[in-house]
Amino acid sequence: MNADLHKLIDLQQVDGRIAALQSEIAALPKEVAQIEAKLAGSKAKVEGAQAGLKADETARRKHESDIKDQQEKISKYRDQSLKVKTNQEYKALLSEIEHAEAEIARLEDKVLEIMVAADSRKEALKLAEATLKADTAENEREKEHARQQTAEDEKQLAELTAQRNGLRSGVSDDALRHYDRVLKLRGSAIAAVPDNQMCSVCRVILRPQVYQDVMKGEEIIACDSCQRILYFVPPPPNEEEAKEGKPPVAAVSHEEAAPADEAAAQ
Ligand SMILES: [Zn+2]
């Protein structure tokens, strides 16, 4: 096989892995942001439950203080009732006392309501705190995983970049220029040609002479339709394997990954 062609096939595999790693690295901060948002939600629930309990406590104290005020009023009215001169004044004080007693009953109901609700509020707080604890631990684990993944990806990326540079330095300028141009335009620059005589990416049937030349593999040949550099993939060695649908040995697997780009380019 043509030396450039051989290296370009490898180069496309390396470029494909680099692109996949780069998108994985780019996606990780978003994943971390989602993890953080989930934790913030759990924290907000705990804070909400705590605030609810605190508001109830404040309201209960206010009601109790109001009850005390009403009780003081009642005892003041009772004292006054001993000194009144007329029946009318006495009735007026009695009415005030009844009014204050009704107010006390209303406030006591409210205090009771708060005390009844407190149990379920405390239960909700406990639940929210347990969820927060679990989410915090999960958050740490997932962030650690993301850190390790990024470090691993970056290490692999450095290795692949070195491999890429090595491959590129061994390819002739013309072939490299063509490869780069088509890669930029279409997302992949190399296409396999199996024995159906088609460009495996754009599905156009090659002219017989072109197919012959691709089979020989002695020179760089571009697909007339999509401009990808073509290379021949021999059929599987026996019928059995062909029936089982095993892919040809040298198939470049990520070539099928650009259908949208293909449609846009034609
Ligand atoms: Zn093509």
C-alpha cells in the first residue's frame, strides 16, 4: 500500500479518538455543574425545612405572648368589675372579658396547630438532612470521578497528539493538505471501499478504473463525489464470516459517524 495512504488511515483513527476525547473533556464541566446543582437543591430543601420550623417557633412564641396579654386584660377587667357603680358598666366589662376569652381560645387553637404540624415538619427536616448527607457523599464521589476522568483523558490526549504529530510528519504535504481540507469540510477524510465498489461513506459507486486503482492502493485516490481518500477493504476470507456479517478487518469504524455532514455537503 502507498505509504501516505497507510499513515492517513491511521491518522484518521487517531483524529477520531482525539475528537471523541475532546468532546468528553468538554462535557465534564457540564456534568460537574449538574452534580453541583443537585446538591444545591438538597441544601435548599434542608434550609427550607429549617426556616419553616423557625417561623413556626416564632409564631408560637408570639401567640403565647398574646395569650398572656389577654389573660392580663381579663384579670384587669375582673378587678375593675369589683369597683363599678352601674349595671351597664359591669355588663360592658363582662363583654370585654368574653371577648378576651374568645381571643385566647383562638390563639390556643393556633398554638395547638403549630405543635401538631411540628412533628411532620421535624420529620421532613430529618429526611431532607439525610438526603443532603447522601447527596454530599455522592457529589464528592462524582467530582472525584470527573477529576480522574479528566486527568486520564488529558493524558490520553497528549499521547494521541504525539502520535498524530508523528503520523503527520511522515505524510507528503499534498496528501496532508487534501486530508485536512476534506476532514474540515466533512468530519472525516478517509473512506473504505469494500467489494461492492462503493465509497462506504457517500455510497456512490466508483467508476471501474477508479475501483481498480483503489484496489491496487498504490496512489492516493479521492472519491469523485465526496473527495474522501479511498482505500480498499478486501472481503472476509470465507463465506461463513460474510454471512455472520463480520466487518472487514481493516474497516474504519467511525466513518459512518457523519451522515448529517454528508447531507449538508452534497
Ligand atoms: Zn465518497
